[in-house]
Amino acid sequence: MRELNPEHVKAAIEYCGHAPFSKLISFRLTALEKGGVSRLELDLQDKHMNPEGGPHGGVYAIMVDEAAWWAVYAALDEDAAHTTVDLHVDDLGKAMGGTLYAEARVKKMGRTICLAECDVRDACGKLLVHGTSKLMVVPGLATVAQTMAKLGLSPVPPKFMEV
Amino acid sequence: MRKLNPEHVAAAIAYSAQVPFLKLAAVCLTGLEDGGISRMELTLDERHMNPEGGPHGGVYATLVDSATWWAVYAALQEDVGHTTLDLHVDDLGRALGGTLFVEGRCVKLGRTICQAEAFIRDESGKLVVHGTSKLMVVPGIPTISQAAEKTGPGPMPPKYLD
Amino acid sequence: MRKLNPAHIEGAKAFANAIPCLNWLDIKVTDITLGGCQVEVLLQPHKHMTPFNGPYGGLYASLVDSATWWAIYGEADEDAGFATLDVHVDDLGMTGGGRLITEGRRVKLGRSICVAEAFVRDEAGKLLAHGTSKVMIAPNLPTIDDVLQQRGEPRLPPKFLDV
């Protein structure tokens, strides 16, 4: 049975942290788990807010998009690459501040089309947003490992290990 | 179809320019038109990108969310606020860079539930994203006029020319 | 720009209107154009309405599903087989009876993923539902001609005219 290699997960978390957009928005990947689970966090700051109150809807959408992508990544073969096809976000509650926690899980890994869902909660566990995203496996697209190597984050630890 | 006051539109554009998240993401409201049309632009730079290349999907989602919100704003009566219920974004193609042009359109202005869609095109006119959103009219939540008066840039001119 | 062959369109409409589920719901595909289509249904109280005096939501979903599919058909290559990935319907209003006219419009014809939207209106033009659908084009998916061949029926005339 294959498990995610903790060294690869650490490298993936670091890779996500280096990404320009994650630095701009200040979200961070905190976990990847076997079977296709990811966790993401974001500390709400003034830069995320609407003047009328609460974070801009784009903040939630960004977290769902990113978390769903990583959830599928956690279940995908090492030599495959994927891209987002769509995103659906339902706004269910308003965050007052503090840290947002996203957890995404794969519902289906298809040969081409994968589906993940994601919940975003505040620090009290209140459900703020539910979302789904479909992602497509694309032959020939650069994998995370290939991009990591290109960015000089090598050597890249193997993604899976047999247990 | 009510006619938007051009001075109010200019004030809305100025308001949008100082919304912290839109400033952060470099999203610009450039126009509001009668009947519920909004126009926005975003000039892509390295901060918006994925390591593998191409803009992060969250950039598109932010644009669809904003453009649909402003499209409904452009048709809504002056004294009510509205909020997003949901957002659906379909990725249709890769924008290579440059400026993204967004058009938001109010599809339905209901008493409570409104529906809008947004089209994002790159500089060549290629459609890269289509999205929809449902929004709810909520009496009592702050309007941007109220927010502008409270937190700046100050009171806004009347919304419509009647 | 390509021109659809009217003889092919007549055949495609006949094929559509013989689909058991559409037949059963009395949904008719009345026009297919390049990237567009029109689908109609005459509301019947014993068939389409809920006890709350509006059309059944599933009818809106069927109309959106059909109109988006045929709008994409109206522009896709002759040898393209496709499968619906999703249908998203926003219910926006009710009507007590009469004809529902649904306009399907192609939003994007991609190499693998296509998107279309549909507007369901009553006879007065009031918008009752809006929806989108994504359809995947893949070489191994059956085409209308594959189905006709299996039934032992003649193929449709060529889809496009050379201009």
C-alpha cells in the first residue's frame, strides 16, 4: 500500500509557500494526507477585508481553489499533472477575523476528471464556506516535481513510499 | 431602465480603488453601465502567477466575484445592500499575460435573489473564464454609500438620474 | 465561417425529438444554429407543474441540460462525441402555464471542455431560470452517427457546407 512520503509533503508545503500568489494572499498549505486530503490556513488581515465588513469573497474562493487542487495532488500519481476546470463556492457565514482553516477532500479520482470538495471554517469551527472543484488530469503538463526541479528546489523527494 | 448618475459611477470607481483586497489583487473597477453592467480590469504580474506558469485560479474567482457583485450593484436601488450567496467559475483557457478585461452582467434582478454572470477575456479577446453568481438583497446591511461616508472617501452623489 | 447544412440540422432535430426522455416531457428542440439552439415546452398541468403552481425544478434542469448540449452540438466538429460533465441551474422565477422558450448559447468551444449557457423564459420574456453546463469532447465518445449505425438507420447528411 502506498503512503505519501513525509519528506515530499514537506517539500510540497515549502513549494506552495514560495509561490508568488501564496505570498501575495498569505495562505499556507499545512498538510497533505493519503487518499486526497489537504489543509490550508490563512490569517485574516486588513488587506483581505471589505470596507463594509468581513473578508472579500475572493479570499474564500482562493482558499477553496487552492485546497481542492492540493487534495487532488495528494492522490495523484507522481508523473501526472492536473489543472482546475471549475470552482463552485457557497457562502454560508461571515468570518469576523482570525485564522481561516480550509480542509479539502477528493470525492472522485477519474482518469481525466477529478472532483474535490472543501470546507472553510473559522477558529471556532463555524462553517463559513463550502465549495467543490473539478480538476482535469492533463498528459504533458508539467508536474509539481518537474516545476520544483526547474525552480532549483531539488532534489525532490519521491512522492510515495510503500508500507 | 434607470440611468446611473455618472458622478456616482466615478465615486464608486474611486471607492473600489481603495477596497483593501481589490488593491492587494490589483483589481480595478473601470465602469458601471445602465441595466446592470460592470467592467473591470486586472493587469497580470508575477504576483498573480502559479509556479508552473499562468494566473492562479483564485485571480479569476476574485474577478468573477467582484464583477458579478458590481453588475448587480449597477441595477440595484440605492438604499439596499447585497451580498454574494454563491460563485461558479468555469476555466476555459489560459491567459498568457497582460491585462484581463472583465464584463459583468446582471441576468436577473429579483426582490431578494439576483443572478449575474461574468466574462473574462485576455488582450486578444479570447474568452478565458465564464462565471455566474447568485446574490441576495439584504435590507439593513451597509451599502457602499454608507461605508464610504463612514470610512472614506466620503459621501457619494445620488446613484440615479431621475 | 462554417455553415451548418440545413438537411443535417433537420435530421439532428428529428433525432433529438425522438429521444425518449425529451419525448416523454414534451420538450422539443426547435432550432439548432452555429453555437445556439432553441428548445421549447408547452406546460401541461398534469405533467410539468408542482402543487405550488410553478413548473417542476427538474423541468428547468432538463431544459437547461438539453439547450446547452444542443448549442454546443451546433458548432462542434462532425466527428466529436461528447458527454455532459455538469449542469448548474439557477431557478429565478415561476409561471402558471404557457410555453417555455429556452435559448442555449455556446460560451466556449474548447478542444476538450466546452461550456454553454441557457436562458429559460416564459412567453412574455420573463426569465425563469438560467443555467450553465460543461461538456467534454473525447474521441472515444459516441456520436449521433454511431448511434444511428447501431440502429441500422442511415447516417445524417454532412453537418457543414463547404463555403
